[in-house]
Amino acid sequence: MSGFGALRDRLTDAAAAFAGGPGQVADILTGMVDDVDRALRENLEIFPVCHHSPASALAMARRLREKRPKVVYLELCEDLRPLLDELANCRLPVALQAFATDLDGFPAGAGPLSVVAPITESSAEYQAIAYALTEPGVELVLVDRSSDHVFQWMPKDGPGTAGGDGDTGHATADPAGEDAGLHGDAVGVEIGDLRPRFAELEAYLLHHGKVRHWSEWWDQYVEQPLADADYATYRQVMVMIGSLFRRLRPAGADRLDRDEDRERYMWTRMREHLASSGADPADCLYVCGAFHAASRVEEFGLRGSGGFEITPRTATRWSYGLIPSSHSAIEAQFSLAPGSVSIAAATWRKALRRGGVTPYTLDGKKGRKGGAGRAAPEAGVTDRLSGFLARPPEPGGLDEDELRSWCVDIVRLARRHGYLASTADAIAVFETSVLLAGMRGRARPTPYDFQDAAVTCIEKDAVPGKRDVARLCEILLGGDRIGQVGYESLPPLARDVYDRLEPLGLDPGRRTVQRALLNLDAEPHLAPCSKVLWMLRYLLPDGAVRPIMGSKRLGERSIQESWDVALGKYQRELIELGYEGVTVEQVLEQRLRRAAWDPKATAAGALAAVEDSIVFLGGRRFTDELGARAVELLSAERTVDDAPEVLRRMRRLLAYYRASEPALPAWCEAFVTTGYAHYCTLLPSAFTDEDTGVRQVGAMLGFLFGMESLALSLGCDRAQLELAVRQSHPERPAKVALLWAAQSQLGLIGRDDLRRRWDELLVNPLVVPSCPQYIGGFVQALELAPALTSFVVEVISKAFARLPDPVLLPWLPTLITTLREQAGDLVPALVKEAARTYPADLAGLDAWTPPWEAAPGRAPATAAPAASGPVADLLRAHPASCDALAALLGCDPAWPDAPDAPGAPGAAGGGSPGHGEAAALLGRHPAAAEALAGLLAR
Amino acid sequence: MLRAPAEIKFADELDYLESIDDGAKPFSWRLSPRMVRLFILGSEPSDGLDREIGQKWFGDRTFVERSIVTLASDRGLLLIGDPGTGKSWLAELLAAAICRNSTLVVQGTAGTTEDHIKYSWNVSMVIAKGQSRESMIPSPIMTAMERGVIGRFEELTRSTSDVQDALISILSEKYVSIPELDDDNIVFAQPGFSIIATANSRDRGVNDLSSALKRRFNFVRIPVVTSKKSEAEIVRFRTEELLRRHRIELDVPPTLLDILLQSFADLRAAAASANSDDERLESALSTAEQIGVLEDAILHSNFFGDSTLRAGTLAGSLVGSLARRSPEDLAILNKYWHGVVEPRAREGGDWQEFLDGGRQAIATLS
């Protein structure tokens, strides 16, 4: 027989009085009482909780000591169970995480999927976990849907989309606080989400409760009155609130369907467990959110129907681990008011100090055994709700001493942060807190009143430091506690990293940036640390490890390195890296492999992977594999968009191999021959294709001419290139210029032809406007023919001299930006050549004649081949090879006369008139020559 | 009376609240703090009052509570915020509710002297009778001290620093000495005396408050209203008052109110993302300015139009009120009209007329 008859009657009367007759209001009010009655009569004891509620935690600790259940069922993703054993090694708050990157069964591109369940010390679930893990013979069973189901049951627009799912919250993209982003973009799950399910109801409650946000409402109207309530009252009130929010909800909400599915899931799992383990329901405790305690699904209860079929998980491979969390991260994840979790933690600590409850903890010690076994089962459900609803709440909040000490502390803290706060402010904060509490109808000030009072009295027109008074209050009330995952609970990769970095003497627990100095010459044993740091630099976000001095590039080695290491702060990222492999090398290899074998991979991307593999891993086998993949990708490419990147990387790699290896690797040779044939084939179409830029064509030609000697030595045919150039008929001026340069390089046209063509362009008024584009082409031509540098200087100089202002002036900015963007590495050569060509001072300018305008007769004659010197002497001494070569080429091997006996003063430079000056100089100052002769004679 | 002070305008509400108030009243307050809050923020059915009390100030409840408790403590209250955020209105309401007198006001200007804060002399009486309490002219602040009521200081940061510092002794020692008199030469503040000052945050740096004075004030920062719902309520509330005052029978169509609110929201967003002052309107785009634009449009429609508020007139008023600098402001408005209003006008409704009216106004001013 129900004990709630009287309450039900009173509520029906109240509904009739206020709503004008029986109807929906009466149904809701009496329905709430029915829900409470039903939940409390259930044979399996249901313990309703609210997330991050110290009152729930206190009630849980008391109840566990009283009842000592043998089995604890917990509303938490069932696949997270193995992680709970690791909690003992961590400093809370930490979050249990399930992480998946290899998706199977979810839309492509939805990953990585991540679920986090943060655990704080002041929560009921932590009490239940600590009890079950520290008491022998107690089984802890997680019964909620798996992480896989969290995403399976999400709305159809795909996982990863924003939106709540039952007790889930999405981490905000732009977390306000510095440590609020600890969870990344994971979906959060928590136990006991208890909040109005539509905005209007929440707004109504806040408005009439005269509070600012939900956390404050909850604290004032539920948390404080229930803090010292007996167990029966606690349960009844919690179920009633759960029922209220359940009954006042938007009709037909998807979210409710999912909540109900979860309830079916949990009850099905519990019944399965009871049947398989044979546990006595009287020895079990079911810990769930108050919202689920008031469930009305058919599967509810041990006698409920068992028709719910649990869908199988997808084939997605999930990894599990613990990541550090923080109060602010939890607040951001679940849209709680800033500071609310810190205040809850402070309330919890205060309640513990007050005594009466011994909490369970996991810090290696078991909680003190107290009480005498199982509590006597309740004979029937007695109504505690009437009393709770009729009685005004007991005065809670701060006591006077605590408030006074807070006032003093906040002033001290404010002073330390640059505020001009004094004892007078402490007094004012105290007075204002009391006045505010009075105005808000509270017998004593709450932490929220204190915060308002402190802001009113201490905050002035500007914040002098980094933190304002509201933030300082949060710090004072416990601050943003940041958890840490202990070494033993880290994944192998993270442990390996910590071990390998140990020689650096860094403290892995510190969240601040630590400086590591590596003198690699003096301390060669630190070289492996440097290697790990460079790999972490590649794999982790920017701030985790940052080189201040030292670099890691192809073929380079640092002598000294200096690093800023913040692995403590980026512990989550390191742990998530641990889901991908056992060592950083393995993860790096996987990443590079993934990049090279991606369906959208390009040859340039594969070459980048090759470069990274040489720099970071160093093994030949994997590099060759990546190189072979680059060859494969290049031959399959149909566009030449990446040609500049391919050219740049290949040049660098060839230089590296030539400098460090006795022979080029096979893949390099294959790449050059394939590239030669590939670019020759594509050259004619690239010249005419509108979409292919001049930079790309320049890079193709750069590849063809720059690697020509290597390609020809490997068996390529030069005729292929000549044909390709002859078949090219570009129309765009820049490409025409490129073609001319290519023809000149091939010897099809001479430098004079080029000069003539350019001069003709400059005098033809019809093509003058397009001259700048020709110049763009000539600049790009430096890529393929560095010898043209002097000609390009001439071309640009003539353009500046002759182009009319309406063409020249608008083009100048374009010239600068184009040079900077597209020809950054060609400009220094150009500038050097210009510096060589132009006079160095203003005075020289007047008498200066450009070399291209100088009379041909005045041009310096090309130097005659040296008839003397060590080379000539050597050849003359051993003429066989030259004679054989001459015979092969069909020339007559005629050796010029040998000069007179070497060393004779009269014969010095006798072969060349240009040497006369040198001979005269040596004659005047013979000392050096004589000393040299003496040295040689020795 | 062109504009009645709050204590006269809402006298019946104040009388009623005083009659039912059984809460503890600090000092000589006429209402308890809760009733002061109720007077300013309006009543709810759950308050169980016999009559409805209208909401007079729209904004976060916490600001009002913090202001009231400050006045109940021994510190002065400094309301700081952008122009047009309702600081002075809140100050007036607070003074009216607490002591039924909101008129003891000193207006801070560059020309304000210490005499305006303390006392001055009636020169002819001094010549005739010598210096005495009769020949002394007390300032509004001194009057407030003597009566134990609230004195107000508008635009505190507009007055020079030495004048501001005259308030330090008033707020600390709570008396003003009159050295010119031999006896009866100290005016003590009576219980209930406090000061509500307002300061414009845009004037920061003109005459900065000294640290000593800052210490004696609690600062309550009033932000610009960004909630569209609250802003609509404020504009409606003030416009109705205006219509009543001018005895104008004219309807403000809700669609036009939406257009006005939307335009200000757009322009504020543009100002927030601008990189320099030249790309930002000189106006603070406060709620008060919206009310000004609407008032201008209503008066224009009533006296020069057909007594119907039209979107074109509203656009003209908006351009006229916001285009203060030429060509910077006009360029910003022109850009807004072309970039935002024009696409909206394609959807039809009043936006088309708003577009035409605005273009015409911009063309006239350019």
C-alpha cells in the first residue's frame, strides 16, 4: 500500500485550486508521486544521482557504508570498465576516453570519434567506483550503452555533429578558459544529467528562483537542503525532480527516445547479469541519473518485460585510455556555469571537514570499515516528500568564520593580481555578501553571493592583471583543478616517451613549460632524446615541444639544441597518440604510410614523406618503399600542378644522396627516368593548356634540363625532349618566353636571336602591353637555364627603359608580388647578376654603358684555352686518353707547342699576352714565388 | 511638467509599495532593498501583490541588486558604461525608490568647481549680513547630506580631478567643514546619505579617477544591451512614454521595430569587426540612440507626414542620426545599405521602402 496517498490528495487539490479543475496539471503532479512510489518499491535498489553533486556523493558514501552491496550497477558506457582499475594511479579529475580513428560502420570522414566521461572526486559515481574497487568481493558492472552505441544512436546527420544525446555534451570549439579545452572535441558522457529539457522551463525556474544560472539554482534549491538529509528523503526528492523534468519535456523529442532506449539497455543488461551471476537483487545497487530513476519504459524493473534487443556494435576498432581533465573542461563540455564544478568540489571538502562521513578513496588505502553489514531493508515506502516540500530549507551556505576568511583571502589574492585592495575592501565584501544574501532571500550568503560581492567591491573600471575578480573568486573557491594520469596508467607509447626523455631530467608531471638544453657534441648520449623530441614535434600540436635553437632538415645535424617542453600540459594529446601505436616511430611510420597511400596522395606528397622518413626515422627500407610509391604516383599523374614542389624536393633529395651515399637508391633513378619521360610527354599539352600555370611549366622544364645528365646516363633519350619542345606551341606570352628559353638551352636558337626577338617585342606597339608577361616567363626560365640570368637582367633593364609608363607603372606591383610568391629562390641570383652588371656607385652611372649595348669589338674576348698550367702539363704528359677521344670524335690530335722550361722567368706567361702583367708583378715582388718554389722543390 | 522625475511619475506605485513593505529598511530608506528591486524590475504574479508594478529598467537583475546593496553599505555607487545604456535612468530610479528624491543632482562638466559639490555664497547676503548659514548656498550633495538622502553626480569623469577629489572627504568622513564660519561650521551627513555617480566609459582617460576616490566607490558596469528581446522591450517602453508625453496617436508597427533593431544589430556587428575608427560609426549604437531614431521618425511622421510611421521615414531618421562625420560615417552607411539592406529588400516587405528612404537620405547628405 502506498504511503503517498495524503500527498497525492493534497497535490490534486492544489491542481484543482490553481488550474481550475483536474487536468494535465493534476496528472503531472500526481504522476510525479507515482514515479517516486514506483522507483522506491523496485526490488533492485535504485540510487538516483545528479552529476557533480556533493549531496549525491555524501548520500552515496553513507548508503554504501550502511548497505555494503555486493554488486554495483553504474550508468556508464560498459566498454569503459577496464579503465576504472587504472583510476587509482591518477590525480582526479581525469576522463575515461574511448577513441576510434579506423571507422567501420560510420560515415567516412566522421572520425576520429572520441567519447569522454570525466570523473571528479566530489561525485557519487567516484564513491561507488572507489567502494567497489577497494572492498573485496564487490563487483562493479557498467550497464549503459557502449561508446560505439553513443555514435550509433546519434541523429542521422552523422556522428560528430553538435547536439546532446541524453547525458552527453559536446566540448565547445572555443573554450573560454586556458584549461577548458582539455577534452578536445570529444563527446562527453556523464552520469546523472539533471536539467530542464527545454529552455523556457529553465528560464522560468531561474527567473522565479532569482538566480543567474542553473548551477546556482540547483545549489540553492536542491543541493543545500539535501546535503544533510536522510537517505529516504534524498532518494524521494531526487526521483521527484527527475520525474518533473521527464514529464515537462517537449513532446516527440528524439532525445527522449534515446534516453528511453538507454534505460531499456541498462535494465536488459542488469537482468542478464543477475541471471548469469545469480546475485541476490537485495545485495545490489543500481546507480543512475535521477532522470532515469523515474523511467516508465516497459523494461523498467526486475519484473519488466525483456523484449529489448541490443544492436551489435559496428566493426570500428576502439582504443581506451585515461586523459587528464579539469573543472573548467567539465564546465565547458556540459555547458555548466564557470566555477560551478569548483564550487561543488569546495562544498564537498567542507562537508568532509564537518565530519560524519568517511569517503571512499582509491589512493591505495581502503576506506575505514564502519557500520555493521547490510542495512535492514525498508519495510515499506514512507512519505518523506510532504515534509521536504512543506518545510523551508535549513539555512545552509557559508558560516560567518568561513565567509570572513574568504573575504580576507580574496583581498590578498586580488592584491597579488594588481588590484589596489585593502582591509577596508575585505570588510565591504563581507557586508555586501550578507546584504546580497538578505536581498535574495537566503539566510546566509552562498559562494555565489560572495562572488558578486567581491566583484562589486573590488572590481573597478579596469582589470589590472590577467585575471578579473570573478576568476579570482573561482581560484579561491578551489580553483580549476587539473587532473593528471599517472605513469602506470599511461599507454605504452607515452610511457616509452617519458622513459626516453628521462636523461633530460624533466619533470613529466609539471604543466608548465620546461626548458631542455642539449649539447649534442659534449653529451652524445642525449642524441636519442633529440630524436624523440623531433618526432614529437612532428606528431604533437605546436606548443607541446618547441625548438628554440636547432633545426632538423635533410642532411643537417644540430650541435646544440634548446627545447621548450610542455608534455604535462599536452598529456591528452600524447595519450591519444598512444592509441595509434606502441612507439612514436611506429606512429610516425603509420602516418607517413597513410599519407603516401592516401587515395588523394600526390607524388610531391610522397616525396615529402620520403624526406620526413629520412629525417626522422632514417631506415633505408621504409624510405625506399615510400620512394617507390612516389614513382608510382608520378607515373599515374595526369596534371602537372605539383611540378614545382616535385622539382624542389627531388633536387634536395638528390643533393642529399650524392653527399651521403655511395650510389643513388634505385627508386631515385627510377623517379628521374620516369619523371623525364612523364614530363616530356606532358610538355606540349602543358604549354597550351590554359589551366596550367607558367610556374608549373617552368618547373617541368627545370626538371627536364636540371636532371638531364642523370636521366641520359640512365638511358633516357634526348630526342624525346627535343621533340617535345618542337611540338610545343604556346600562345600565352609567358609560356612563349619559356619556350624560347628552352629552345635556347637546347641550342635551337642563339642568345642573339633571343635578344633580337625581345627588341622586336619592345618596339611593336601591339604587343607592348603584354611585355610584362614575357618577363614573367623569362624569370621562370631561370629554373631551367641559370645561365640566362644575365639575359634576364638585360630583359628587365630594357623593359624599364623602354616600356611606356601606362604599361610599366601598373605592372610594377605585380612584378614584386609575383617574384616574391613564385620565384623566391630565383631572385637572389637575379639580384646578384644585376649587382654585377650595374655600377656600384652613382658616379659610375654617368659613364656606364650597358654591356649589351657595348660595341662588339669592345666586348672582352673569350679567354683562350690555357696552354700552360698543371692541367695542360698533365695532359701533355699522358696524351693517350685525349688522343683516343680525338680519334673517336674524328679529330686530328694536334698538341700545341710546349712552353719553355717551366719555372724560367722569361717563360712565365709566355703563352698568353694577358699574363704579362702578372709576370711583371712577380718580377717586382719575387719573394712569394721564390718561397713557393722552395716549398715545391723540397 | 515636461518631464516629471521618477518619484513623481511613479508616486502611486511608490506609495503602494511603502504601504505594504514590512521588510527591514536600512537607515532612513523609504523602502526595503527588496521593494526597491521590485519597484525597478517590476512585479511578478508570484510576488502576490494586489497591483502590478511595471518594469522600469531592463537589464540583468544582478546589477540592480549589487547597486542597491552598495547604497546600503557605506560606499558610493559608480555606474559605468557606454553612453545610452541606462545608467542615469537607473540612478534616478534608485534615488526615487530609496528616498523619494532624485533631483539632488550635480552635473559634471569641465566647468564644474568644488563649490558645486560643497557650497557657495550668496554674495549680496554676505555683503549685507556677513558669512552665515543663511547666506550660504548648499550644493545638492550637501543638501543630500543634511537630509540623509541620495545625492547624484552625473558624468563624474567629465569634471577635473581636483574637483572629483572633493568627494573623497565627503564619502570618507561624511561631513563638510565650512572654515568661513566660526561656529556651526560642520555639516554632518545624516544616516541614509550616499552618492550615485555615473561615468561614461568612452571618457576613460579624460579625467581618470584617483585611486583614493576609486576606493570609495563600488563600480557597477552596465553593458550595452545585446539581447534583442530586452532591447525591443526597452524601445517599446520608452516610445510609449514618448507618445504619451506628446499626446500623439500613432502606431509603431512591430515590423518596423524589428527593422530598427536588426539594423542596429547589423551595424554593431560591423563596428565590432572593424579594424580602425574610420571603419566604425562614431555613434556608440546604444539603445538610447535607437530610441532617439524612433522618436525622431515618430515626430517627423506626426508633424510632417500622414500620421503613419513609414519605413522610409525611419530610414531617413536613422541615417540622419548616425551620419555624424562626412564622409566616413556616410561611407559606412552607404556600404551597409548596398551590402545588407539591398539584398533584404529583394525579399519584399518594408525593407524595400527602408532601402529607398535610406538611399535618398544618404544622397541628400552626400
